[in-house]
Amino acid sequence: MSTKIELKLSRPNRIYLPYEPLEGKIVVKSASSISHSGIRMAFNGSVNLQVRGGSAGVIESFYGVVKPIPILSKILEIKPSGKIVSGTTEIPFSITLRNPKEDNLERFYETFHGTNISIQYLATIDILRGYLHKSLSATLEFIVESDKADLHDQPISPEMVIFYITQDTQRHPILPELKSGGFRITGRISTQCSMLEPLSGELTVEASTLPICSVDIHLLRVESILLGEKIITETSLIQTTQIADGDVCRNMTLPIYVVLPRLFTCPTVLAGPFSIEFKVAVVISFQSELSRLHPKSDPITPRLWTAMETLPLELVRTSRAYDSNADVPNAYAYAALASLV
Amino acid sequence: MEFRARNYIAEEQSHALPRSRAAIHPLSSPSPPTHLRQVDDNVENRNNEEFFDPLRAPDSNAPVKIVDGRDSESSSYGNDDSAQVQMKEWTSFKRFLMQRFPVSKMISISSMSNMIVRGGKAYEKYSTSMHMEELDDPQKSSEEGAKVITWREYVSRLHELKEEINGAWHNEDRVKSLKLSIKVARLLMDTSVSNFYPTLFVLTTDVLDMVGNVVWERIRQKAEFAEDGTKFCSLPENFRASDVCIDAKETCYNWFCKVGSIRELLPRIYLELAILPCWRFLTEQPAESLQRLVMMTRGLADPLASAYCRLYIAHRAQKLPFYDTGYLITCVNDIKLIFTQISSAKETAHGCLADSKSSLVSLMEPAIEFIMKCIFNDASLMRVGKVLVELGIGRSQEELFGGSSCVSIVLHHLLKELPTDVVSSHAVDILHLIKCSNDYSYDQCLNYRLLGLRLCEQISQIGSVDDIVNEVILVVSQCGLDEYLKVIDAYLDIVLQNQMDGHLKTILEGISELACDQVIAEDELAGLQSILVKVLSHFEDLEDVFSLNHFLQILDLMHGSSRSIVNMHILDMATRNGYVRDPTSIQLIFEISQELHNDIDIANKKNDDNQQQARLISHFVRMVDHGTEYEQHLAFLVECRGAFSSIIELKEILVHSSNFLATKALKDGKKHLSFVKSCMAFSEVTIPSISGHIKQLHLYLETAEVALLGGLVSHSDGLIDSALDCLQSFDRMEGSRAAVDSDGILSSIRKLCSLLIMVPDNPEVGILHIPKSILSIIHSQSWSPRMKTRIFCAIVSLSATLSQGRLPYHAFHPEVMGNDLLFFGNSSYVHELISLAASVLENLVDVIEREPSQAARGNMSLEACNCIVSSFKINEHVLLVCSKLIEIAKLCLSAKDKYLISTISFLDKNLPAATAASSITV
């Protein structure tokens, strides 16, 4: 007997705001009719924390998983016990995740997939079939973005941070010829960035005696978890974007334009038990024989032949005109789903 | 048997059509009302007309329909036109790129392109993970140095990849096709084999264009069709972003996110360019991202990679419905900066880099060329000013060329694309600009040359011609010969058309000074050739050219094919205005012809060029006219025969000329008889060296005619004998071609027969010696029955004519006695004629019966019958032959055949009354 059960959401990108009705349908395809003792849907959201690597010690690592923080747990009775006829049956459902009248203390954090922290929302359907049969179930992740009530009040400041990268600003040892020859790279970059906008800025190589090999922008996440009295922080790389390939012309302004990857970024969160922050690093690699000897490893580790500047980056959710036909492409910074390609 | 007596004068009068004076020429265009009236008449009468005149066919409806069809087609194309033109331009540009930089057989591939070498195995495994990070897994693990594969393998691998991308796309595995496309784009990061780069660019952008198209189609599909395939909206050609549904927009933006997450700069730019048109689904100003992409391209440090990336920008931007060229100007300015950087690097590095630099420049040139073309596509004058200011060349709209210098290769392509008006009105400024833009990237003198060529497009519009020419002459005065020629060649038309004779003199003097004591190279010869030809075609009269100082001197410096070409121009010029009469010119041109003749490669006689030369020389010989200096002209002909021995057609012309000369002298009076004899001798000696017996035959007959005109009977006898010899040897020599030329021979023999009427018979060799020889030749040859029949008829007619008391025509010369006077009333002469004709009649029927084709046989017998009836008085013997012939005709042709009917009635008319009744009803 083959029975297939599937959940379909009303939006192909599966993005919902907490106050919006989450709508969809349950699709059951069955060769024979099924009797059941009830159809029930569960909507769960939680912050999953895991301690691993980073500043965690041996003992903390040993414990591994920290108790998850629940955000949402709702059960929706779809149907009482009965029968599903053979063939394809579609059962619609609708639920509002957050009832403004309910005193819901937990915040609806936005969906985020990191290394130690992941914030995930799942919808699960269960068709209960008594003790003799295994219940039929299916699970689907849906994506939550902050609703308007939670939005930052402050507007995004258009100001950018100006940075200088020279042999003297480096906190790690660099090649002697770099130290003596010197280099100067300047630029500016936004340190507060809307989730809807690309991270932007510009960079100019003003001088460098050693030829440049590459200039990359690293997008980093900083995940912190409160474990007992200790805060365990780990910084890891989300994405690298090269903006210069080779020894570029001096004094030519290069644009910094980094499209923020979705699901892997979220608005900066500073909650009690955990926090999610972001950083942006400008890394200049110089041409050097040494670099060839080292296999490509962790790109954020400072090396003798690299110079870098790391800046904090605050990501914020600004309002999006979801239903209007806005001209700006930034209104559509969603749907990081392969199915949508 | 007896010949019919003829009175030719009376016959001519009776057969002549009555003539009446016509008021209008029948072919002159009639006035409109008459014309209409005529058409009407035609329409009415058409049905009654027996034959159909295609020119009057009034099928006027058909062409109108065709025109309508075309109209509707062209209007439906309207919108796509420019897109199609751009497509075609791009295709031809790609072909040009591949041809300009051909690829050597083997390419060494650096590690970057390992995917090509390893084939499909490297990327069989794809996780379905959503993130792109694993795409960026740089395949640098195996850096064992360069690998070598053939370029054919490389290309076929790329084609496979294209197929794979296509296949994955159609299997709904779009992530895979995106990943493969990124790998393809990544190939362009490898510039190590620089000569292969243009080809690589063409191949990879081909794939990327395809990817761009399928993405575009998919999003468009999403915007027009619901998931279940129903169409819910139809996007117009010029849709706006607001017409596009959210769903399609999300998919589209997702593509830009995917592309934006590619780690490496170059593939990221290329992929975004591939899907650039898709910005139209998202924003009303899709061109805005172009400026960013141009800026991002600055991050590509490799000059070659960045130049071609900008080329791709220019290409993809054309897919947008509307864009400003400002971003292209930024591209050009950035390229300029790269050139400046390269040139400053040259100063520090050692000299051997210069070579690789010039090859780098030439590799980058197509990019500049294409971008410049895009900038000036339908540029208005206003825009041109803006462009020039933005390029840093102009200071303001008023001062278009007041700025600083420019990288010379950029200047070159700018100059190529500038509107003609701008070039001609700012020529002096541009000259100064070229003067201060002198760097390694392009040969300065080629820019001077280009300016000249551009100016020549509209010579009448040039403002300050004197300044320009003075300036240019000043510039070239410091050049070597090659540069001098290249530059001057471009400005020569300006000098000539403005009648700047002083400058022309200076130029020629300059050339001869530079060229006089050196061996002239190929390039320089080409330059000299172009200049001399321009000078030649400017002047009307050859003598004016020859009188130019240094012209002949320069011509003498030239050699080889260039010289031949100039010589041919001189020859052509000499003969195109009619006769050449001036003795010094004749001498000069004769020498030139001799040179030309010496250059004709004997081995390549069939070569078109050589034929052209031969034609020109022959034409010249024909056009030479010494007036009344006949002796001198003949001497010239003799000289020509010696000088141009390899030109066969010329010998024919020599014979014609000498015959013409003899005729002219004869008309002049009697005193030139000995001269005419020398002409005859000349012709007689020349003819045998001409190959082809038919040609010889014609020429012999022509000469015999002239000899007869001059009263030189013995000469003409000799010539006719030679003609007969030709005829005799004809079959042996050219047997295989006999069939083809039979009409020619036939008409020659007929011509000979009519000539014989004038030629007095020579009793010493026997009366009717010549017709008899003809007959014996006929018998010995295996000619077709058709041809033999006709020759027989000709001889029958000849005999009948000779028997008349008064011949239809006589030789012009008073001293030549006609046969009618020589043999009048001589019964043995008439008897000879009768017996000749009778012997022909005997064979006639036999020959006709041998003709295989029925229709031809019928017609031949009718022809023969007509000939016999008009030649003889009908007696029983003749009638017997005639009725045999009619019999044959009746068997072969239908009873209604008009020729048959009219022949029978002709025969009836001529029957003696007694026999009329019985014979024909048989």
C-alpha cells in the first residue's frame, strides 16, 4: 500500500511573517481509503544551540547540545477521526502563528542556519491511525521573518565607515618585505546593512610595493551562547566575495558589492541566552611564494602574506513592500530555495 | 540541262517590299493618350491574334500582389530589425575574432581549466545542498603545471559542456546547469595562452549567451503562465517591471542572488552579464546595474581578461531596450588607463617585453573596436560632443578636440567611428591630436592615414584644405618612404580634387627623393601603385600625366606586379578616348606595352590578369592611328608582331589592321599599290602563325577580298589557295571540334563561293579549279549530311550565277575583269559549269538520305529543291531530282508544313506548261 502525504504552502518561497496567516494544504495520495483517528498539525519553532569548537572548552564540547529555546508550539486539530477516500485528497489549513492578544513572551526570531545556532520553524502533519498502524506524517520547514512590530525604529544610517589598511594596522605578523615596502589600501564600507540591500562600499589600492594577488570580502557570523557563567563565541565564514583579481591598477576605485546570502544571515540578534552577530573582513592577499606552499585552508586565519581589516556589521530588517510592485530589486531578497532557481 | 537565265536587277526590284514613308519611329515612345488607346486596341484584338507577344502580356495583377506581400512582411519585422542587425553584427564579429587570432594546434592548459582536461568525471557528484559554497571548491589541488591538449579537443569538450548544460536544464536540474555555466565562465580566468583567448572568449560567451536566453525564457514563462500551464497574462515586447507578477520576480531575484554568491570576480561578472536582460523583470531601470558591472570589471587586473570582459559588457548591454553609452565611455577610459600602465611598465622593464606588449595590444584591439562601434551607433552630433568630452579628448561642446593627448589605439578606433561631418569640420584639430598622441600602442602614421581616408569620404565638406595639406606634408617630410607613402596616399585625393598642383609636385618630388636610391619593398610598391593610379585616374589626358615632373621617374623605380598594374592603367587610359595619334605617346605606350608583355607569365596564360593585359595591349594596337603615314603604321604593326609574339589575339588584330590599312590606302588613290602589296605580304606571312584553322580561313578570305579590291588577282588566287589548304587540313587537325564549328566553316565556304563570283577564273590552272577543289574537299571530309547538302547547294547556285550573261556584282577594281566578260558566250565554259552542277546533283539526293534526323532531312530536301528550281530550267532530269526531293520531304514532314506547301507551289509555278499536269500529283 503506497500512501504519500505532502504539505504545500501558499507561498512558493515559504516566507511568512508571524502575524500573517500561514496557509496551505495537505495533499494525501493513496491507493486505498485510510481510516484514521484524527488529523493533527503541529507548528514548532525553536532556537537550537550547540557548542562546538570556538572558545568552548573540552568539557563544554563534551556536553555538546544545550537545551533548545522554544519559540512556538501550536497544535491544530484538522479533522476528527474518520476516513480518507482513495485517490488524491487535499485538505486546506490556516493558522496565525502569533495571536497579538495572546501574551506571547518569546520573540519570533527570524529563521537562521549557522554552525552553532540554528533557528528553525517546522510544520508537521500527523494522521493518527491507532496502535496497529504507524501514523502517517510529513514535515516542512517554513521561513519566518520579523513582522513590522519588531522592526528597528531607527532608519538605516547611510553613513559608511572609512577604513585604512597599511602595514602598520596589521595585528598579525606579516612578511618583512611587506613591512618594509609598505602598502596602503583605503575604502569605505557600510557597517549597518539592511537585509534587503547588498553590502556596499568601495575600495582603492593606493600603493603597494608587492603585487596584489586578490582582494576578498569575507562575511563572518559571530555566534555566542551563554553556557552557565560562560559565553562561548565562535566566528565562522559565511561567504567570500572576490572584488579584485590580480594586481589591480593603483588609485582606481573598485566597488564593494556583496549580495547577502539568505537563510545564512538574519538580523543581528542579541538575546539573553544567545546572540548572533556579523562581521565583514576585507582581506588583501599579496603575491608570495609562501602562499603556494600552503594549501588553501581557513581563509580567515591571518597569514604572513595577507593584510586585513575586520569590521562589525549590523544586519537589520527594514520593511519590505511585499505586495506592492516596487521598482527596487531589493524588495525581493528572499527565497533562497533551490526549487526557486 | 540548262541554267535558268536571271535578271538580277529586275528581280531585286520585283522582290523589294513597297516602301512608304513613316511619320513616327515605331520604337520611339508614343504620347500618353495614344499609348492608352493602343493598349485598349491590343486588349480588344488579343483574342484574334495568332501569336502571343509576351511583352504585351497584361498580367498586371501578379506583380502588385507580390509587392503587397513584401509590404506586410517588412512591417511585421519592424521591431526586431535592430535586434537582428545586432545579432548579425555579433556573429560576424565573433567570426572575425576567430580568424584574426588563429589557434595553434596545441594549447597548454593551466590548472585553472582542469575541468576541460579531466572531462566529465570531475563534476558528476552534486549535492543537492542549496548553498553555492561547494561551487567555489577551487580545483587547484593538482597544480602539476600546464597540460597540453589539442585545441580541437578543447572545443569539442566545450561543446559537450554546452550540451550538458542544456540537458541538465531540460531535466529540470537547473542548479546543475548553473554550476556548469560557472565552470565555463571560470575558463576565461586563464589568460596564459593569450593567442587562444579570443577563441576561448567566443566559445564560452556562446555558452553563456545560451544560458542567459534560457533563464530569460523561464522567467518570462513564469510571468505569463501559471503553474498548471494556463496563460494568465501576456507580456508586451516593451513590458515594464510592474507588469511582472511577484512569483516571477522572486525567481528572477533568486537567480541574481545565486550569481552574486559566486566567489571569484570574473565568473560572477560574466554570469550576471549573461542574465543581465532579466533585470527588466525586476526594475524599470535595468541599465543601472551596467555601471556597477563596469566598475566591478576594474577589479580584473589582467589586461586581456578585463578588455574582453568589457567587450562582453558592450555585447550584453545591447540586449537591453534602452541604455546610456556613459558606461561604455567608462570602459574605454579604463582601458586607456591600462594602456598607460602597460606603457609605463615598458620603461622600467627591459626591451624584449616590447614584442609581447604589441601582441597584447593587438589582442585587446577588437574589444576597443567593438566598444567604440557601440558608442557611436547612431550618435547625434550633440552626443558626439558629450562623448568626446567624457573621453577626455574635448574640453567642451565648442572645443571638441582641445583636450590632452589620447592613447593612439583608442584614438584610431575613435577616428574610425566619428561621424564624417565631425571629422571634416575638425580636421586640423584632429591632426594636432594625432600629433601629440604618439605611443607604442598604435603606429602614428596609420592614424594620419586614417584621418586622410575619413576626410576623403566627403572632400567637398572639408573646411581648411590648405592648412591640412600643409600640415600633412610637414609631417611626412620627416618620415621614411613607407610611412610617407601610407600617409600621402590617403590625402592624395584631397590634393587632386582641390587642384593643388604645387602640392602634387612637392609630393612627387618627395617620393622620388626618398625612393631613388633604395630597393623598394612590397609594401612600398603597393603604396606607389595606389598613388600613381590615383594620379592617373584624376587626369583626363595621358599627356598631362606624362608631363608631370618625376612621374615617369617614379614609374621607372617600380617593378613587378605593381608596375604592371600601373602600366595597365596607363594603357587603359591611353586607349579609352579613341585613337592614339601622337607619335611620342605611341612610342611611350609601346614601350610600356612591351614591359607589360614581358611580365606576362607564359606558364599562366590562362590567368585572368594576363588576359586583361593581352586585351589592353591588343586594344592599344587597334587604336593606334598614324593618319596618312601608312608606311609608318605598317612598320609599327611589324614591330608589334615581333614584340608581342605571345599574344594570339593580337595577331588577328594585326591582320585586320593591315587589311584595314591597305583598304584605306586604296581609297586614297592608285599611288599606293606597292604599299598595298606589302600589306598583303604582311598579312600573308602573319596568318599562318595564328592557331585555329577557322580563324585562318576567315583571315585568308578577308585578305583575298582586300587583294581583289586592289586588283591583285594573283595575290587573291594565292590567298584563296591557302584558304583551301586550311580547309583541307581542317579535319585532320581539329577533327574532334569539327561538329562545334561546323556552322562557322559552312558560312566561310558560302562566303568563299560568293567571293568566287568576282574572282576571274584562271585558265592556266583550269577553269572552275576552285569549286572543284571545294567539291573534292567535301568528298574527302566526314562532315555531316546537313553541312554537305548546304555546300552542294552553294556550289549549284554559284555555277548557275556564273553562267549568267551579267553577274550580280563585280570586283571594285576596274582592272579586274569579271568572268562574264572573260567567258561571255564561251560554250565550253558553260558546259563546264553544267557538268559541275550535274555532278553535284548526282550526289545530292544520296547525301540527304543519309541525314538521321527526320525533320532535318525534310527541310534539307526542300532547301535543295528550292535551290535547284531557282537555278535550272526544269526538264525531265531536273524534275526527277525535284520530285525525289519532294517525296523525301513528304515522308518526313506533315502535309500541312508551310515550307513544303510553298516549295511545291514554287515548283509548280516553274514547271514548263507541258509537264505541269502529271508530275506533282504523284
